[in-house]
Amino acid sequence: MLFYPGEVTFLDAKAGTLTVKTKGKDLNLTVESKGTKSALEKIKVGDTVRVSYNEKDGKMIAISLKAEAKAARSEKRLGAVTY
């Protein structure tokens, strides 16, 4: 299973949809499973996530959605400084 890291740029938890901006493109995803919907409710726009999906009937269906740890996000924003 391939995971795509990116930033959540759009989120509608009620509709079960989100957009994740990755390096190469924006992934417009639909969430169908209970576990993935539960994860969606804990995520907000601006969060960094790792997502895996399958294509079904022309839609990208998220099969795994994980928020990246807050500490890891902070380190990426600040960058590493070496003296």
C-alpha cells in the first residue's frame, strides 16, 4: 500500500470528503469506511496527513488516513538548524 503525505486544504466531515495537496497534485478524496470517517473527524484544514486510496467508479476512495504527529509537523515548519 502506498501512502501519500500532504496537507489538508479542504475538509467536509459530514459529506466525507477532503482534498490533500501532495507534491505532484491535489487528491480529491471520498471517505466511506467507519474507521476512515472516524479519522476524518479528528483532522482539520492545514493538518499534515498520510493517505492511501483506491480508485472506484472514477473516485479516489481513502482507505487509510493518518494525521502526522504534531512534533513532526513543527520540526518540518521550523527546519533543522546546524551550527
